Amino acid sequence: MKRMIALTFLAATLISMGGARAHAQATGFKASEGCSLATLNGPYGLVLTGEVLNVGPIVAVGVSTFDGKGHFVADQTLNLNGNVFQEPITGTYTVNRNCTGNADVVGAGPHSFVIVDGGKQMDLMDNNSTEVLTIHFTKIGSGINDHHED
């Protein structure tokens, strides 16, 4: 009986591993290949939260567009301690094979990030001593639009 349970567990494990491998192949992402500049490509929705030290809380939402070659632009609506305004951003980024990277934001300095879910998401933190903030990015998909116009 114990042998039967062990074989069933082994079979279930192998089947689930095959399914995960098939999903990775279907999405075109293989963890063993790692990441590159091209992993970040296209538009991403962003949500920023944090604090500017000695000023107050900061939040923002917007869209960043990565060119897959090391440059990005963003347009966001920012609320800094109750003051709301639009803020365009530009910068450059580098990506390491292990899916970590660095961004240099014009006027805001260096940031560190990690790419997750095959490039569908990214989490970034500010490396600046005057701010404590994080930004979560989610790829804006090109999936099927199931909304119908009236």
C-alpha cells in the first residue's frame, strides 16, 4: 500500500512538472534562459507607494513603456502629501540574467528592480536616501478584449 501511494505521488509530481514545462514553452519563457533588456518591452501599468522623507506620503498610478533596448518613458498621476499633479518620466535600465536590474530615472537617480512572471510583472525600489518607495509594474496585455461597445 505504501508503495502504491509513493508511485501515485511520483506520477502526480511528474505530470504537474510536465504541465509547468508546457506552460513555460507556450508562453515562450524558460527560466533557464534568464532575463535580458528585451524581457521588459511594451506598456506596463504602475502603482507607486511610499514616502518622501520630511515631506510626506507619496502615491502614483500611470503607464511606463519599455523599449526592450534599455530606455523607458512614463506618464503618471502623482499625489505627494496631498498635492496631485502629472509627472512625465524618462530613463534607462539594465537587466541581469538572473532577472534583477537597475533603472536610472532622470532627476530621481538609481533604482533596483526584479522582473517576475516571465516579464509580466516587475517590482522596483528607490535607492535614494530621501525617499522610501516601491513601484509595482504589471504588463498591459494584448489579450483578447472581451468588452463590447454598445
